[in-house]
Amino acid sequence: MQQRIPTELVAQLGPHHRARVLAHLCRLSERDLWLRFGYAVTDDALRAYVRKLHFSRDAIFGIFDEAADVLALGHLGFNKNTSSTTAEFGLSVLPQARRRGFGLRLLQRAAVHARNRGATNLVMTYVPENDALKSLAQRAGMQLVSDVYEPRAFLSLEPPTAASLMDETFSEMLAAIDLGFRVANADAVQHRSTSA
Ligand SMILES: CC(C)(COP(=O)(O)OP(=O)(O)OC[C@H]1O[C@@H](n2cnc3c(N)ncnc32)[C@H](O)[C@@H]1OP(=O)(O)O)[C@@H](O)C(=O)NCCC(=O)NCCS
């Protein structure tokens, strides 16, 4: 059977994408931000979060639409203590892009990256009311640990192999090219509309 190639690829983001990351977060409702971060987030706190994103220590992933807007965003955090082998993941998907498999794809992409960086576990912490995240974690085969205040979902990761490293390098290369085109097109459209 022929496999469908997804038109929206998962790309790893860099510091030059901060404005797009912030625009994505600003499009989430108050409730979504609470589900994402576990507390009420002010505009200033969002801006500080984006400003402090550590692109070289952590890994930030995005799925973009044709206009290079971020539809789905994932943050894979690595502990400052480099001996820790657990990576922490948090994500958000714009309401209009939900139930299209983007959340699951971000999680799978993050798991490959964490594995290739030598992590042995990926963890997602969520508020007890977050049924969608709980279902997503179950769908991904994660182990759920109940807690009244802060339930967690764990994914055990295999050690990296030459194949897992090659696979990540190749898919990242494709995604970076695709994203480059989307950003260039979006910038050209904006330039035409401002100079018209
Ligand atoms: C949780 C969230 C990231 C899910 O993203 P998504 O892109 O819609 O998820 P997917 O389409 O990849 O869903 C994969 C599976 O998860 C489960 N799932 C996702 N959303 C669900 C929902 N609202 N209700 C029940 N199951 C759900 C389903 O099993 C789904 O598979 P299916 O669509 O084939 O049935 C998204 O709802 C979101 O951004 N919520 C607000 C922020 C948030 O809660 N972040 C997580 C905190 S770490």
C-alpha cells in the first residue's frame, strides 16, 4: 500500500523563530495555556518564556502551515544537570489543527531526538483535567503515573543506533528545506502587500 507523505513536516526551530513561537502561544486561549503550562500565564510571562527558550540545550519543534505560521509546537527540555537521563516534553496545537495527528507526531519526533541525545526516558507532566493529553499519552504507549495534582506520563527510550541517528538527520534536513521555502514565501507575500 502506498504511504501518504504528510504535507506538514515537523521541523526543529532556532532562535530566529522566536516571533513565530510567540505568535503561536498568543493564539491559544487562557484555558489552553493553563493546560499547557499548569498555571495561569500572563502575556508578560509568555514573552519571558519565549525570550528564555534555550535552543542549544533544549529542542523546540514546530509544524507549520503554508503561511509559515506555527500550528503545533513542542518543547523538549533537558535538565541543566547533564547527568539526568530524563527529558521533559510539553506541547500545544492550535484548536483548528487538532485531531489531525500533529500532537502525536511532535511527541514521536521529540522521542527520537531525546533518544539520540542519550536520554532513557521522556516525561510529560499534565494537569488532572487534561483528558486530551492523557488520551494522547495512552495512544503513544506511555506509562501513566497517577497523582492528584500532577499526573505524569513516561516513555522509555531505546539507546540510539546508527539508523535512529541517520533517520533523524534525514527527516530534519527535509523539514528544514521545507520550512525555509515556507518562510521565504510568507516573507515575499508580506513584502508585496506592504509595498503595494
Ligand atoms: C493535547 C493536545 C496537544 C492534543 O493535540 P492533537 O494534535 O489534537 O492530538 P492528535 O491529533 O495527535 O491526537 C492523537 C490521539 O490523542 C488522543 N486525543 C487527542 N485529543 C483528544 C481529545 N480532545 N479527546 C480524546 N482523545 C484525544 C486520541 O487518541 C488521538 O488519536 P485519534 O484522533 O486517532 O483518536 C491539544 O489538544 C492541545 O494543544 N491542548 C492544549 C494544550 C495542552 O493541553 N498541552 C499539553 C500539556 S503538556
